[in-house]
Amino acid sequence: MPRFSIIVPVFKVQGFLRECLDSVLGQSYTDFEVIAVDDRSPDGCPAILDGYAGRDARVRVLHLPENVGLGRARNAGLAEASGDYVLFLDSDDHYTPGLLAAVAARLEESEDPDILVFDHVRTHWWGRGGRSTAADLLAAAGTDTFSVREHPEYLHLFLVAWNKAYRRDFFLKHELRYAPGLYEDAPVTYRSMVLADRIACLERIGVEYRQRRQGAITKTPGRRHFDIFPQYEGLFAFLEASPDLAWARPPLFERALDHMLFVLAREDRVRPADRPDFYREIRSFHAHHVPEGFTPPDGWRGKEMRLLATASYASYAVARGLRDVRRVAGAGKRRVTGAASRRAQRAWYGARSRLPLDPHLAVYSAFSHRGVLGDPAAIHAKAREIAPHIRGVWVVQEDAVDALPSGTDFVTPGSRRYHEVMARASYWVNNVNWPGTLAKRPGSVHVQTHQGTPLKYMAADLLTKPGARHGFDVPKMLWRADRWDYSLVANRHSELVWERAYPCHFTSLRTGSPRNDVLVNADGAATEGARARLGVPAGDTVVLYAPTRREYRRGGHVDRMDLARFARDLGPGHTLVVRLHPSLATGTARGMGLADLHRRGVLIDATDEPHVEDVLLAADVLVTDYSALMFDYANLDRPIVIHADDWGAYAASRGAYFDITADAPGHVSRSYRELAWLFASGTWQDGESARSRAGFRERFCEFDDGLAAERVVRTLLLGERMPERPGGVERVPAPTAPLARPRSHSMR
């Protein structure tokens, strides 16, 4: 008996069917059967199915003698199923890699619940969408099992068959079957949810839900959408025959009305001419099934539900029209108010800008106001130590305020104090550009720290890479960079790149990267502390995997390897730590498996760790593709492995200043097999790796000596001169007038 029976109804999807089946048969977990139900498909699907069945014994095909529709095709597959759990998959959708292994692990962990629910992502014809509305609910469930009587909010999970694994004996015991017609998922989903004693959730994207450009029945207007009423009538007939489920009637009644009103409002479902009839059907359902004492929810949907008791369609339509008018009027009012507010803010900023600069005021920002981070944070910390008379104020977004260190003086963008501080500050320190609305006052000093050493093309160099610069306005970027006075560099390579990528009038300062001071000065205690904060078991070898984003894929995320397999192949005594590129932290990348693997303890997801320096300190070895973190990590003089399985595509799409595979800081793997061998054989830390790293450090850690932050504060804020570096390394001369804009283009 297989663990899973995966039922795939098939009808007129010959263009998508192979991708669907391949996504199932290519799963790392193999204890399953596929029951493909040919619903008398008139295209090439029957032959495709037979071909797969002939090649893989796990595939069985049922050829139905007549077309019966999606619901009854699922029932036909269910009758043939023998697995412990039943999963349904629509044949134009597909599974994400590693899903079945994650489902199997979660089922074992939760001791075989009645239902397991997992996440999905909508895949449009132009590209993948963002997180689903269910993501937060799935995450909130954690590792517990529950019933919807205890947690009725889980009735808001996406109403489909294919985001669940049902225990087959539970499904059969309660005689759950799909009815013919559209919206067949609703009664089965809701019946199963209220009948289940134990439901578990898996915070993982398991299905790529294809949003077809044309041909989707649910998005084709017509009378077929009236099928929603017999579907819900069947559900409530079941509830009325089940006195022990009386508690479920109010929440399911609210869900039913919400679903019906949603369909009514969609122009791609109910034609305008059919809306009066559709509305009357909703009112009829309301009159027959409203529970005693039912209270509609708050918000507009609740107001609509109250109208059902008394309002005709004409009155309802007027109410909806008034709502739309109010929306427009409200939006217009907000626009006027916003414009007036912006004018007032500009006037205030202009007035404060006529006051003298405050020579003891510095403003800091990092990563578009995300917090006290990176090079600006290191400079600020050193300024508080050796230049306490210079007051530092951070610009942070409102949603980052709660995470600020205690005692941080801050302003939020757009506030009155923000404009006052920006108007009077003498020193501006940032690792990105300041907004174009802020003017550079004569005598102010703008310090650009950047975000590490560049490998990929930046700024003006992106003009030759139209795909990579999508969303970037290069001329505006350079116009903002014209305000820079000083550009900090950690090596001569960065110095040359920044002067080429930003053809502006600034001075390059060979200070080193302030954020790397902690790496250069780190001792064993710092490493152990970082590992303890991440939760690394004592004595483990820590392998940090830090991939970067890809410009050749919409959204930037590409799965380069099976992380669960890599963690397993590393073996006992190893901890895999993963840190995604910051631009991928809030997208779908973590939902594709990373969050679930972290929860299960397979690896540690360090993407949200605010200080990347701590993550680097914890690692014994860095595995990366083309992330700039390699240049920072090299300061620790620990092994680095470059996993360059798509270097050609990356370099062609984004552009690179040199070939990292030829001038690597360690061994280079071109496939997962090579990467796994490097670790299995111990080659990752051999003499060749050390020799490559030594050359890399000589080139790219040239000015990082652990004094970068002090060098910036003393030379730019205090006007002092730093002593020469040990070993005769060229020192950075202090500017002759700290508050004057330099005339020379570079400071050698």
C-alpha cells in the first residue's frame, strides 16, 4: 500500500500535462501512486497519459467512457486509490520540488491527522505571483493540530481540493464525494474541515496554481456560475441532518454568503443581465438558512449581508454604486490631503534649510531605511565612542521602529522632525541613495558606504543589460549620486568600479568597509556567541549557503539545489545555515520549502537575522554563487566554495566585472554532484582552497584592517589624520576641510 494516492483528473490540458506529471514523478519522495483520470479528453492527453503509464509503474490511467466533469472524475480516481492519504492535483498545475517529502515528514510528526493543508502560489502567464492569503494562517498553526471548532478562522483557508492531503479512511468513512458542476470544492472542503478532529498545517508552497490566460471555466461568464447554489444547498442539507454540527452552521453560513457575494461582484463570472437573478438566489439561500442570532462580520461584506434581508437587487445595486462613489470621493480627498501635506512638508523643509547647518548633527540610513544596519551602523557606533559630541539620528521606516536598539534617536520619513533633521544635518551617511526630494546644502558632507564589493554590474554599467536594469532609472540614480562627497572602498577593484559605474564628482576613500571591522577583529568568543544566537549545536561544522538573486528569472528566485538533500548529504556533525538575498526575504522563496525545513530542524534559516556579520561569524565555510558576501567573508580567512552551475546565464543576464570561476576564493562546483563531492571528500578545506583564498584576500581585503569605522569618523567627522597601516599600507589622508566639498575626483 503506497503512502500517497495522487489523483489527477485530465481534460484538454495537453500543453500543460507533461509538466504536471513530471512535477509528481520527479519528487524525491517516491512512495506514491498516480491515478490519472482521462475525462474523455478530445485532445492528445489520452496518448500522453498512456505513454507515462508505459514508462512508470506508479502511473495508472482510467479512461472514462464519457465526459463527467472535474468533480466526478476525482470520485472515479478515489474509487481506485489505495494509499494512506489522498491528494488531488489539477492537471494544469504542478507540484513544487520536495513537496511530498515535506508532507510525509509533517504527517509523521503530527501522527497522521485527518487533513494536512499546505500553501500554494499563483502562477500567471506573465510570471509567478506573491505569497498567498493563507500564508500567515499556515504559519500561525505551527506544529500543533487543531479542529475548526476551536479555530474557526481556518475556514478562511483557500477553498480548493488540491492544497490538502486527506487521510483516505477519514474521507471514505464520511462518504465525502465531489458533486457535478462548478464550485464542487466548497461542500467537500467545508464538510471535511468541520468533521475533522485533527487538522495540521504545513507552511510550504506545494502547488504552482496556474492562472490560465484563457479557457478557465471559473473565469468564463455564464449561467454555469449558478451551480454555486446547489453546491451550498447540499452542504446545508448535510448540516441540518447533523445536529452535532449545529456549532458549524453560523461560520459556514457566513463563508457561503461571502463566496456568493464574491462571485456576484466578478464581471468575469456573472453577466450584468444575470445579476438580478443571481442576487435573488442569494437572498433565497439567506432566507432559508440564516441561523438564529447570526451576526454578519464587520466591514463592507457584513453590510452586504445585512442588505440581503430586506433590499431588492435595485436597492443593493444602488448601495454598491454609492459605495463606489464614496471610494472615488474618498480617494480624491486623500489625494488632495496628501498633496497639501506634501506642500506643507516642502515649505517646512525649505524654511529649516535657511537656518545654518548644525556642525554636530549626522543622519544615518541603511538599506532604504530598514534599520540600524551595515556600514552606516558601524560608523555610527564608532562615532558615539570617539565623537560623542556629534549627535547621530537614524532615518527608519515605521515598520522597522520596533526593532531598533534601545536608545536609538530616529525619525520616520515624511514626519515634521524628519524634514527638520534633514535640513540641518552636516553629515549624511547611507549605503543607498537619499531620496531625490532632499537637496544637498553647501557645506554638508555626503558619505556613500555602498553595500560591499561589486561582482555584478551596477548603475551606469547596467545600461548594456536592459533585463537587469528593469525597474531602475539609471539617469535618476546618477543624478542622486551627484550629491556624494565621499565613496568608501575596501579595495582598488571597488574604487575603479564605483568610479566607472557612478561617473560623478566624488572622492574615493580607501578606508576599508566599516561593517567588516567586526570580522577582522573577531576572536573565538565572537564566533561561539554568533553560533549560540543562531542555535547551532555545540561542536558542529557550520556550512553557510548564501545564494543571490537572478535577473534572468522574474521575481529573482531560482532553486539551485535541494536544500534538504544538501543538509542530509553533509551528514551528522554539520549544520546547514541558509541566508537568502534580502530582496527575496518577503517573496515566495522561503515558502517553497525553506521555512518548513527550518521549522523541522533540517537547517537554520538565517534570512531574517538583522546583522549579516553575525551569520558570517558563525560559519566554518561559505557556499555561495555570486553573492557579494564572499568578499566580506574572506576577511575571516575561512574556506569558500563557489557553486557556479549557471555562471554563463548569470553573467550574460546581469553582467560581471570579472570571472569569479577563474579568480575564485576557493573550489568551484559546476553541479550539485561536484558540490556534494567537495564536502564528502573534505576537499573544500584542502591546500588548494587555502592558496586560492590567499590570493583572493590579497586582492579584495586590501584595505580592511579592522579600523575602517574609526578611519571614517576621524577623517571625515573630526578632521584628524590616521596613522599609517601596519606593513606600510597606504594611509588615507584626511580631507583638508571636513565640511567642504572636495575638488579632486579621487584621494589617493
